[in-house]
Amino acid sequence: QVQLVQSGGGLVQAGGSLSLSCVASGGTFSSYAVAWFRRVPGKERDYVAAITWNSGRSFYADSVKGRFTISRDNAKNTSNLQMNNLKPEDTGVYYCAAARGGVVETPLGYDYWGQGTQVTVSS
């Protein structure tokens, strides 16, 4: 079974930057799309960004477009989410996820999940 391990996150002031990493183990990731979601208490996970492993095409939610950048390194089975110009509304638990096949924007479409990491943006 594929395992996703996340690192990064933390506390930052508004306007600052953070980087999240997601590393896969237990199998090849070359055929998987990777996405990032975030969740606040009492709400479902919301789509943030996604990338295809084979082509490197990236997609973003409107709320983060122009501020966040998703990338991947297939040789290392790794995805990174670079978050710039962070806002308090970006606060939440961030999850990476992987799906066989193409990119989808619902968490129900993903087969494997990271453990989540807290991102807190203060005013």
C-alpha cells in the first residue's frame, strides 16, 4: 500500500510563505495525480491544487491562484506546495492526496492520503 508522508507547515504571519512536501513510499507514483486539500474544523476538505505526474500540468483553486505553486519530482515521488503571500483565511490542516489516473477536484476521487499538517496564518 502506498503511504504519503507530509512535512512542512507551521505558524506564519500574513504575507509570509510556507512550503509543504509530500513524499510517497511503498510503490511507484509515476501514474498518479497528486492534489492538495485543506480543512477547517466543522467543514469538509476543500480543493487547493493538483498536478499530473506524467505531464506536470498544474491546476489551482481560484482562492490560491497566483499565490500557491504546486510541483512534483517523479524520480523522488515527491510533491511540493509552495505557499506565498499567505492570508489568515489560508489557515487549516493541509493534506496531500494521490489518485490513479487524471486530476479531480473532489476528495472522494483520491485513493491515498497524507497525515495532514497544520498551517496557521496570523494577522
